[in-house]
Amino acid sequence: MDSQPVPEMDYRTRFKGFLALEEQRTKLVEEILAKLDAVTARLDTVANESVREASILKADLESEKEARRAWQDKSATLRDRLSSMEQARFVLVLIDADADNYLFHEKYLSRGLVGGQAAADQFMEKVREYLSSLGSAIDDPKTVPVMVKAYANLSGLAQACVRDRKLSSVGDMAQFWIGFTRRYPLVDFVDVGSGKEEADNKLRKVLDFHIGNPQCEHTLLACCHDASYVPDLRHHAAQSSERITLLFAGHVRSDMSALGFRATRLFEPLFSQNNSPRVSQVPMNGRVRQLSGSTIQQTLDIITAEASAPTQEKPISNCGRLRPIFRTAAGKRIDKVLGVEKRLLQEMRERNLCSWHYLRSDCQKSSCERDHSYPRPLSPEQYDAQWLVARQGACYTLRKRGDCDDDQCMYTHGVP
């Protein structure tokens, strides 16, 4: 069977067909390569961005780690500080020991060093007892540190107590406060020296310093006798009323009670009971004058004897020589001029007579160590000499209150 020859045109056609296919394949490859280039470029961009973002994230991570470590350090520091603050918590007690209301009882004062220690023990026991009554306001009332600060003019206070026959010598007062201070490490007595309002100013400044301290959990104030404290306490009443307690003893001013603070009389038995706010009417130059308990502090022995003793004191027959009261044109009290011979003055000093017994009335103090056996009444010359001896002590009422209107006061007020 003979084969049929292929026409020449068919080869050319077929070749052209192959060329067309090659051209299409080349275009396809170019398109694929172009797309690959585009995808690669985008991938490179994404990769670069990822690297950059990863670098940023790594830096952020390191920064966060550093910040975390810093906060951990700060947290540890704060925990240490909070622990230290917790351990440094305390209760503050401030006492105006110059005040009649807060003069410790004679059973403590008269025993000197031992009496001061006993008073400190009883006082601290009362503080713990009161803190326990506050409930959840104080976490550990039995163990929280208690800081006590008492302020007074030691010399003036001692002389006044000796003069009023609460003490036999001024040294007893110093020994009392030494014992009181030494008993506990955070208990201090501060002698502010002479000067009007020195104890008051000291107490107010210490209160202002501590009242804003969060470590000071509570403050007990023994200063309810004096109106000068009211403005400062009124300021604290709006902000810290729950953190302050007033220690009432004896007569309490109505404006002090109206401040709205907590108050307690738990401590009152520790202080002298001779400071009651009794009022007595005494004739003077045909007039009647009314004296408060604080004003007649120097005659409290007479008042208490009249109230409780089986027999009353009897004024001596010549006690009228102490009257009348002399004052300057400005109203300042001054002492009567006494003309006494030096020999007689020295003689009366050597006799060591009880000035109260020989110038005013019977001495009711059993512990008085001065002489009471010399015959009464004294002659006018002896009386004036003994009066000069008594004037060696300054008037406590004048020093504390700024004035004295007791017409039987025998102590120094001022030179004419």
C-alpha cells in the first residue's frame, strides 16, 4: 500500500504553531516570574517589618522586664516601709502638768522617786485599759507603744506644792518626776521653766506635729482646764476627732466639752482631789466676792477640811493683818510694805515656824515638818517678820493665772 506524502505547507503551519506556543510559554513564564518578583518583594517588605516589629517588641519586652523588676523592688521597699511603720505605731499622751486638775495625788508626790514609779505604773495601766475600750480602733491595745510627755515649770510647781503643804520639800517633786520618767522608756517629763503659757505652748506644738502622723494611732490630752487650748482643739475636731480623747479631771470647761471629742474620767483618781470646782463666798472690805476653785487653790486645805474633817480650821485672831489687797493704778496686785528689823527677821527664820499656822489658821497637814509649838498669836512685829519669811515663795495662783485675789494670800505678788 503506497504512503501518501505530507504537503510542505503543513510543516510550516505546524512550525508556526510551535512558535506561537513557545511565545505563549515565554509570556507565561515572564508573568510567573513578574508575579514571583512582586511576591518576593512584598515578602521581603513583610519580613523586614516583622524584623523591625520583633526588634521593637523585644525592646518593649526588655523595658517591661526592667519596669517589672523596678516595681518589684519598689513593692519590696514599700512592704519594708509598711512593716517599719507598723512596728513604729504608737499612742501619744500629753499632760499639762502645771494645771491644778492634773496634779498627781499626794500619795504619789509625797513618796518621791518611788511615788513617781508607782504613778507611772498606775497611769500606764489606765492607758491600756482605756485603749482596750476603743475596740477595733486600736489593733493591739496591750502592746502598742505609749509615748507620754508631761510639761510643767518644775521649780514653780514644787514651790506651790510645798507652800500648799502637799510636799515637805521641793526635792520631793523633782524625785517624783525622775521616778515617773525613768519607769518607761517613752515616758518623759519636760521642765519648761518659768514663764506664762510655756507648758501650754509646748503641748500645742507637739500635738500639731504628731496629729498628722499616721503612725500616731490615738492621742490622749490632759489639758481640759484651760480655755487657751480650745481654738487649737476646735481646728483638730473637724479632721481628727476620732483620734483624740480628752482626759477629764475635776472641773471641765463647757466649751471644752462642746468640742465633740471622746472623753473619759478613767484617770481622775490618779490626780489630786483638792481641785474641785467649789465656789466660796468670802467677805472683803464690806463686799462679797466669788472665788472659783482654781482661784482659791492656796486655801484648798481650809475648804477640804470644812468638807470632810470632824473639826474645822479656825483663823487666827490677827490674820486680818494680811488684808487688804493692794493694787497699782493698772490693777496689778502688789505686796504691802513691811518694816522689819534684820535681827528679828533672822530670828523668825531660825524658828522654822509654819507660816500657814501662824499667819492664817490652824495647820491641818499631819506631815508638816515646821514648828507649831511656839505660842500664838505672834506680836505685830513677829507677824510681819514671819510674813516676810513666807514671801520667799512666789504666789502660784499669780504665776499660773496672771492674778490673785485671795485676801489671805501671804506669798509674793510684786514689789510696790
